[in-house]
Amino acid sequence: MTQKDKGTAFSIYLYLGALFITSLVVSNLIFQKFFYWEPFGDVTIFGAPLFELSVGILPYPITFLITDLISEIYGKKKANQVVTAGIFASIFSMLIIFVANEVPAIGGSPIDDKTFTKVFGLSPLGVLASMLAYLFAQYIDISIYHFWKKLTKGKMLWLRNNFSTFSSQLVDTVTVVGLLCAFGVLPWDKFYGLVISGFVFKIFIALLDTPLLYLFVYLLRKRFNLKIGEEIRLD
């Protein structure tokens, strides 16, 4: 690979990392708003409405698509680096919001303290649960992805994409709902319904992102003349 190609590959990696971090931070900022999607009508599971979800779940699947793409093209190390950077960015953004929330608003401020706190005064327990779930899920996703990549010798992209995402999303959903119940944010009688609802929704989205992963992998392999299973080394 020429020096120019390496520069282009590094730029693409930076943009993917930026999209990943943006999606992650935004999901933590907007998660307090909930919506109800009813593709199957008014259905409940263990007392919880099917697909009664936080809007924070909308950008979240993008992070798994990006880590799978980085894993495929740039390798496990680069994927883990993006995850670590995402954790740092999320914690830093929460600290900024905390400080902003503590600063008193002036009399003529368009947004008063009460409104700002209601929108951005994130629950520390909710953020902690989200962070722990994310951390476990993303590292598990990357590890499982590369396990299947090695086992299939770089073939059957759909297999490692879906197996890794299904497993990590299950861990993510169980962890975040379990922690919220343990901290008293949610009642335990809603646990099974919320886990099933969240997991089914994430699986549905994961299936939709498989064609996108194939498209992006194809374009990058063609651009950098990569063989099946071959990765770009940026180090």
C-alpha cells in the first residue's frame, strides 16, 4: 500500500471514529425521552409494552455497525481503540453537562435552571448503567466478531456480523435493564418485558444493517485492493 493510500485509509478511520463517538454521546444525551413503536399492534410482554423504547436506542445500533466495519477492515486493535475513545468522550460530555447544570441561569436566560435540569440533568444511575452495559457489549462484540472471522478464515461476513451483534446486544440489554432495576430506577416486574422488547428491537435493526456492512466492506476492499480477511495496518 502506498503512503497516499495509507493516508486515505487513516482519514476514513478517523471519520468512522467520529461517527461512532457522535452516535454514542448523542444516545446518552437523549435517552430520557421514550417512544412507542407499534408494528404489531398493542402487544405486551410480561407486563411491558412491546417496543416502548428510549430514543437513545436509535443511534446506538450505528455504533455496532461501525465497530464491525472497523474490525473487518482495520482489525481488532483499532476497533477496541475506538470503543475506548467513545467511553472517554461519553464521560467527558457528562462532566460538561454536570458543570453546566450547576451554573445558575440569569434572569433573562431563554432556558431557566428548571428546564435545563429536566432535559439535561441526567440520572447518574441511568448513565452508569448505560456506560457499563455499553462497555461490556462492545468489547464482547469485537471479540466474538474476530473469533468467527478467524474460524471462517475471513469468509461468511454475515455470520460474524450477526452472531457478534446478537450476543453483544443481549448482554447490553440484560445489563442495562438489570442495573436500572437493581438501582431502583425501574421495577423488577418490568425486567423480562423490557429485556425482550429491547433485544427484539435491536435484533431487527441489526438484521437491517447487514446489507450496509457488505456494501461498505466491498467498497473499502475495492478501494484498497484487499483480499478476503486482509486488514489495513495503520501502525
